[in-house]
Amino acid sequence: MPFANYDGIRTLAGICLGKLVLMPLCTFIFLVMYREVLPKNNVLLLIMMLESVTPSGTNNVIICSMHGHGAQIMSTILFWEYMFGIVSIGCWVSMFLFYIAW
């Protein structure tokens, strides 16, 4: 099983943390700091937030499959990103609606 060793779990945790926490945090800070400069269109701002919080696309798995290596590991990464994304997306959208959209 991929990521069965300790280093693999740390790598997986780092990938999920970076994609599901750090990138949305940077976007959220950007939206808060430049709220006055950005358009007053809340739908546009929500889409900007959603673009940063969604897990990686499945195109990465297709590319790995085409090149013949890494597809199983990439599939595992995407699986866990989507599992953690269920909670992450809900939290980030709630924070967005509370702090920015109102």
C-alpha cells in the first residue's frame, strides 16, 4: 500500500495541509486585505475562494497513467485530499460567508 511507512504519511499530510489549508488561507487573507479594491461581486469572490480550496483535479492521475508510473500514489493522494476536503471546503466557505460576503 502506498504511504504505508512513516515518511509517506508525513508527505501525504504535507500535501493535504498545503493544498487544503495553506492555499485557502493565503486566498482568504488576500480577499480580506484587498476587499476594498476587488469588485463588490460576492459571487466572483466566492468563486475565487472555491478555486483555492478544492482538491487537486484528476488530470494528475491521467498524466501519471499516460507516463506509466506514479498513478497509484497520485490516486491515493487525491483520495485523501477529497476525504479531508469534505471538512475543509465547509470550513473555508463558512469563514468566507461570515467575514467577507456580509
